[in-house]
Amino acid sequence: MRIALVYPPPWKIAAPGEVVAYGADGPPAEYREGDLDADFHQLPYGLFALGAAALRAGHQVKLLNLSSFAWSRVEEIVETLDAEVWGMSCWTANRRGVRLVADLVKKHHPKTHVVVGGPHATPLGPELLAHYPGVDTVCLGESDLTFLELVDRLGKGETTRGLAGAVVRDDAGRIIRGPERKNVDELDTLASPQDWFDTHILMTSRGCPWSCTFCGAETSWGRGFRANSIDYVLDAMEKVTRRLPVKMIQIKDDTFTTHKKRVLELCRKIRERDLRFFWSCDTRVDLLSDELLKEMRLAGCQRLSLGVESGSQAILDKIEKKITPDEILASTELAKKYGIKVRYYMMLGNRGETRSTFEETLRFLERARPHEYVFSCLSIYPGTKDFHAAEKGGWLAREAYFTGTFQELKTPFDADEETMAFLNEWFFAHHGLQLGHRDGVSEYRAILERLGDYHAAHMDLGAALYHEGDLDGAERHVKRAMDLGYPCPGLAYNHLACIAKARGDVEGMMDLFMTAAKTDPQHWVLVQNVEKARAWFKQGGPANNLPLDLVVRHDFLLLERTQQPTLPGPLPRDWAEWGAGLPKAEPAERFSKTPDQEGSTKPLGKRALPIA
């Protein structure tokens, strides 16, 4: 069958320079640029997984990331593309866009089947069908097998009634929930997205054994933890890193190190296979050890993102985090010991939050000294414990998610207006990625000694020496990193170019920049420096003794071009044609996100009840 898998925009977006009033179908009245986290535009991994499954089953598939497309372009695409099945990923932030696209599909292709899944649709399946007349089926939770069975039934002209793991609208318009579908026990039986798509995102497991009050992982994946085999993961890593222009992967498991022995084995086998790439992961502070962190670093782990949320034990207890500030401190120091950059994900507005508990969190951050931290405001997502408690408490009705135009329901769980004003004032001044601890030469020398002759440790030390003015030492360690097979040579050449400039060797600097651009061009720091140097030369910088401020950094900055389907770049020329193979994405010059764009700027707001 011909299948279009679509990531829709959050609402009707006006084209640049276009003056149009979309009213209730447009952005929320309070929307401001930056309210949508830049990560919103990343194609959900679930669509990659479903696309891979459908391709393996012999179907024709289009993956379309329309998350920032103007509505006029969306209309053109929907009218032109004659897919037999349209599938969409529904999140709270794009729920209105899902409805609008579904209605558009039915307008132009009334016999087409529209199916929706995702973390917002799963807990609100029957309600979504009741409010979204353009949607025929909602797949609940883990949709791999449900989606394939649905497509198979449609291809055979069979009814969707009784489809396990789904809520369907039958021919009479009745909304019927099918029986439960058991989750996939053997994840290795599923198609690997890395066989088909060049995505830097990788998931190696599903589920999380914990159940924090604000998190919807259990609703999506069920309780417990399932993982792909080590060989399956290694094969996926090897396949995709061969094709990725930037040798960096983000492992986006809910809790990557749930099984420490598994991760230890994976790290050791990455080295045995001599796979050279850098990666980041997300996990909990109580699932780390000295041995594990050392092996992770030697296998290429550059950044560890930890769900800390708060530095107040009272808040951690209320949100059922099941960790302590002392555990956070201990794990942070262990990661620093081996040179892994530590990023904290923090929250404000959780249960029990007061000015006092938040000030306690800020004091804790001063003690913990992570390399980076980013705050987000509590958002009440359907299916979470917070959602059910808010419903029971009478201050939230699920109907609000269908009548309200808000982006996400960001609101304090139980703080009063005075506390919310204080939290928002602080957040306004400190939203986005905040930089904290910075290691120096002495720390990096100790790290290099602990890790041995490791390329990334040499790069760290080389950069630190550069910043202290030891150009010879910096050059020596950067070149040693390159000799040892540093996975991102463009960043190493960038360091050497900056060293040449610091010595007054302008020609050497440009030669090194050009070598970097030919060898390994797609790094944000390198692009930034080359553009600065070119502008400097045009202004007569050398002759006029103008300053040239270059950036020397090589931390885990994954920079992607805005290219389909990973990001909402231009569609391929043959995007509407059906045939063998996947269309090749058009080259894209614009970059999607720079390091200063982490997190959302959307503050806490009022509670939501349905419109009367």
C-alpha cells in the first residue's frame, strides 16, 4: 500500500511575509517565538520505526516532516499526495495540527484511512476520535504490530473492528475500543530504522521501571523495561555512523543504564568493533558506577543527561523520583572523574513547589556544579499521574485539550499565584541552556591519566591548554588525538587553525580551515569560525589589524542541516511520486538548531478547564 507518515505542524502557520488571520486555528494568542522547543521539529522516532516496519513489509512509504511548514504548503502537499493510508504522530504540542491535517486529508481524499498514534493520542484515544472526525483509527501505546495489522486489513478490504491495541471508528460512526495488545517482548524482531534512515537518534530499549508523577513513559510503553540485544544495537550503530556526516548519536532511551551489565557489554563491544563515534544518553543518577562511567567514556560517551528535576528532597519525594541529592552529587562527581560532560534536566512548578524549595534547588546547583543545566516548566501531559490527580482534584478537565488553543498545559501543580510569579520571573531570566562548571588543565591531565592514551581526553586537554596560552602543548595533544583516530577531525583541524591564528600564521589558519571544511564540514563551531574568517578577510582584517574572535570548543554539539525527514527541510523533487526506494532529500544549507536554542521559553500559566 501507499503510506504517508506525517509529522504535522502544531497549528496553521503563515508563510513568511503572508498576512493571514487563522483565528482559533493559528498559534495561541500568548505564543511567542521560542515557546516551542527547537527539538519539537525533530521527527519522532516512532515514525522512523513505523516507516522501517512498513518498508520491510513491502509497502511504499513517504516520511514527511511538515512541523514548520506554512499551511498553504501543507494544503498543496495533502491535495497532491495520493496515499492510501495517512499516519500521524500526535503530541500535546501538535494535537491541533493533527486535527487540521486529518480534516484536510478527508477533504481531498475522502476514502483514505487516517490513523494517529503517539503519547498524546494514547491516553485520549476515544476522546480524540470523538473530537477529530477526520481520524479513523487511534493506535494505542506501542504501535508497531497494530499499525502493520491495520495496513494489512485495509489492503485486504477487511474491517478494522476488533483491531487489538486500537480505538476505531466503524462504518456506522461508532467508536469502538479493541482488545489490549501485548507489547513486543523481543524487540530484535522489529525493523531497524537505521537500515533505512539517516537519523542521529537511536533507541536501544523501551520503558522505564520508575513512574515519576510528571512522566508519560509508562502510558506509552507499559510498565517495565525491554531492550534490544547488544548485537542488534551495534549493527544499528555501525550502519548509521557510516552514513552520518557528523559522527555523533543521541541515545534517547528513557533510562539508558537501567541494566548496567548490558551497557558495560555494549561499551566494550563498541571498542572491540572499533566503532568510532561520539554519543550522549539520558539516565538516572542511581544507575551509575565508577566502572560503568569509565567504560562509557572510552566507548565514546561525551555527555550524560540526568533527570534531576529538583535539589529539594521534599520535591523529589513528592514527584516520586526515588533519588536523593547525595546520589546526584556522587554520580556527578563520578562522571566528571572521566571527563563526561554532565547536563541536568531541571523543573519548576512540581508538586509542593514553594519559593523556599526552589531556592533550595538553586543552592544545590551551586554545590553540584554540573557542566550544564536547563530548566523546563511543569507541563501536565495526558496519561501521567499529575494529569489523573489534577482531574480528580477538579482543576483540569481532559476536554480542555480539545477546546483549548494552548501549546502545552504548563502550569504549577499546586503553587499559589505569588509563587508562580516568582518562578516565572526567575525562569524569564534563566531559560535555555545554562553553563556551569568548566574543567581546567589540572582536571584534564588527571582524566587523561585515568583513561590512558584516549583520543578524546587528549582533545580536552589540548583545548584547555589553548585557553591557558600554552599553544605548543595544545597542538601536541590535538595532533595526538588525531593520530589516535579522533572521530570528528573537523573539530581537531578547527583547534589547529585557531592555534595557527594565535601564532600570527593567518595563511596556516585558512589552510587548516579549508582542510577541515573538506574533511569534516558539518560542525557548528567550524561553520561559525570559517564564516567569521571569511568576513574578516573581506574587511581587510590582516592589513587593518582588525580583531578576529574564534571559538575553540569540541563538546557534544550535534548540528544537523534542516533536511527531510529528520527535520522540516525542502521536500525531495520526487516527493509525490510512488516507486521503488526512498526519495533522496534535497540538500539544505540552513541549520536547525544552535547551542543557544536548548529548551523552551514558555513560562508557567493558568490552569485549564474546558470552554463552557
